[in-house]
Amino acid sequence: MPAERKTNQSRRLTAAGLIANGAGLTDALLHDDVSRAVLAVLGIGVAAPLGALLFALRFTSLVAATPAPSSQDPAKSAPGSAGATH
């Protein structure tokens, strides 16, 4: 179990490093670069759960939606058809 935690932590840190690098964090560690990188990492950290929430809300609305009443299949209700119940 501890090895799993370390693996997950290293993946999160790697992702944060990639995001910070993409946001322009350099070795100089200038204030503007660091603040931009922090906002990018935290923004991605907020965007992912927000996207999951929106997906879950849309999914539950689709599952809970009542289907529109469909008209009866004319082939089954036509007299003389194989599906007729006369």
C-alpha cells in the first residue's frame, strides 16, 4: 500500500511540474513566473473536478429523463400483419 501512495504522489507531482513548465516556470524563479505557474496548477486542479461534476450532472439528467411517448409501431398494429393481435 505505501508503494501505491508513493506512485500516486509521484504522478501528481509530475503532472504539476509539467503544468508549471507549460505555464513558463523557469530556473530563475521570478515572482511573476511562479505566480503564473501556481495559478495554472491550481486552475487545472479546479478544472478537472468541475468537468467531472458537469459530466455527472449531464449523465444523471439523461438517465433520469423520461422517454417521449412513442407511437405504436404501424407494422404490429396493421390488420393482417404478423404482429397483429386480433
